[in-house]
Amino acid sequence: MGKKSAPAAPAAPDPVATAAAQTQQNIAAANAQATLNHSNQNTPWGSQTWTSGPAGPDGISQWTSNVTLSPAQQALSDSSDRISQNLANLGEKQLGAVSDTLGKPFNYSGAPAQVNGVPTRQLQNTAGYGTIQNDVDLGGANLYQTFQDAQKAAYNQQAQYLDPKYKQDQSDLENKLIQQGVLQGTEAWDKATQNLGQQRTFDYNNAFNNSYATGLAAQNQLYSQALSNGKFHNDAQQQGFGQSVANAQLNNAAQGQAFSNDVTNANLQNQGRSQYINEQNYLRQQPLNELNALRSGSQVNSPQFGSTPQGSVNPTDIASLYGQQYQGQLAQYNAGVAGNNALTSGLFSLGSAALMSDRRLKTNIRQIGMHAIGIPLYSYDYIWGEPSIGVMADEVEQVRPEAVLRHHPSGYAMVSYGALNA
């Protein structure tokens, strides 16, 4: 069987020529769109006309807008210009007053003095008002000695009545016994005198007991008086301290009121100073404010024209059309190559699976795995838009050079997947 000649590959589109053609198409579309969008307008206030200038080196035309006001609107515009000029002239005169005012330094001499602090008032602290008596002050007296002296005095007072009484009673008893014939030393004598002695002992003991009670009473009276004196002293101390506290509180209240009055007066003085400075600032800035008012006077606004309806012309996508055309031609070429390879027996034992695998024909390249021969496996799009999965010819050539074909007339490398998978 005769060998079938390989079909000629279609020539790839020239990118530079394709881009230039696309650019010219885009410029033509832009000029057409500009012509549609620049429409003239006629209104009661005036007219707006558009004029297209000559195309530049890039083929794009520049447009010029001309606005013509109606006679009434033009008269208003002229009047506004005259008013603005007159205001500007008046502002120049006012500028002299501003310069004269601002040329003088700000004078604070007439302002009330600044009060930065109020002196504190002296407060009265309540000090101790004497000492408090914590024990009984006997004034140098001795309680026991007082007891003895009072007892002795009371006993002696009673004894001075008992001594002559019992001396007389003893004499009377002895005379009586003698008259009765009772002799001294007899039992009757001893019994009679013994009874008198018992009575005397009883009376003297009773006098001693009474004197003891009198001594205790004198002792208690002395102690009670000393205790009363201490309490009176402490009561006086407490009353004096209370009066001192009351006086201190009254003094401090008066000092607090005076301090409050000082603060109020200081605030009023500072407020007066602030008000004075604000007024002076107002008078200083007033000429400048008047000048700004003259400079910012209102003006007549120019009439506004309505918006022009916008039309558009979509440019022809020549690059895509060229790509689609080339993709169809290349598909037809690949079909011819596949048929030719099917008829050509044993050409490098490549079989019929020889595909364009040159890296220059692929975009969006992304590795998705590894081929069995140890090189990466990719997903990609051919430059004419067809998605595919496969290997790169330059990487196959490093491990299986016999599976790479470089006899294609376009100069792009092809890979025989039959030889690659053998």
C-alpha cells in the first residue's frame, strides 16, 4: 500500500495582525458610539452643539462642546458678572479695613485679670479642752486617817459622858454596899460590882461601835465629795469641749461660706474676662467676615442642559473569530494527520494517537497528577479555546524522545501517545 502524504497544517493566525485588526475595529466602534452620544440640544435657555475634530494619529476624534445662551439668559449672565465685579471692587476697599484691624496686635489690657486659684481658708481644729479626771482626787487626804480621826472624835465625845457617869455609879454602888454591910472582897460585893462592870463594858462597846460608824460615814463623805468634785470637773470639761466644738463648727461654716464666695467671685471674674475676649475677637473679625461675605456673593447660575440619550455599538470580536476559524482548520488538520497515521504502518511505532503537545499552543496550564513514565500530567486549554488533558512535548522528550514528532510543517512538536503508553 502506497504511503499517504501528510496534510499541510493550517497557518496559525498572526497575533500582531489580529490585535491590530481588533484595535481598528474597536476604534471604529468607539467613534461610532461617540457620534451617537454627542447630540445637539436646543432649549428655551440656549443651545448646546457638538463638533467633531479631525482624527488623531490613533484614529480617535476629539469633540468640542459649544454653549450659546438665549438673549435673556445672556443678559442675566452679564448682569451677574457686573455685580460680581462691583462686589470685588467693594471687597478691595474693605480689605484696607481688614488690614488695618488685623495689623494691630490683640490687646488684653482691658480684660479682667485671670483668676487661677482661690486661697484656702484656715479651718479650726478642736483641740483638747483641759484634761479629764480619771480617778478620785482626795486632795491629799487619807481615807483611813479620816476614819480614825472621826471614830476617835466620836468615841471621845461619848466617853466624856460615860467616864464621869460610871465613876459616880461606882462610887454610889460602893457606898450602897458598905451601907448594906456588904464587905469588899465578898461574893455579894464582887457580884454587884461585876454587874456594874458589865453594863459599863456594854455602854463603852456601844460607844465604840457608834464611833466606828461615824468614822465610816466621815470616810464615805470624804470619798463622795472627792467623787462629786471629779464628776463636776469632768462635766465642766465636757461642757467646755462642746462649746469649743460648736465654736469651731461655726467658724468653719463661716470659712466655708467665705471660700464659696471667693470661688463664685473668681468664676464671675473669669467669665467676664472670657466674654471681653470674645467680644474683642468679634470686633476684630467682623471686617474680615464682611469681606468674605462680599467675596462669596451669590451669582446667576448657567442653565443646565438635559442629558443626551446614550447609544452604544458593540465592536466585532475579530480575535475570537480568527481563533474559531483557526480551531476549525486545526481540527480538520488533526483529523487528516490521524487518518494519515492510521495508514502509515509502524512510523516510530507511534500508532494513530499523535497530538499537538507543544507548550506554546497551551494556556491555563495546571498540573493534575503524574503520568506512568514519571512526568507531570496537565489540564490546559489550546490557544483556540479547546480544553484538554495531556503532557508537554518538551518534558516527554527528556524521557521518551522517540515519542516526540518534530516534522510538523508548523514547527510545533507533537507527541505520539501510542508510543508514550507502550
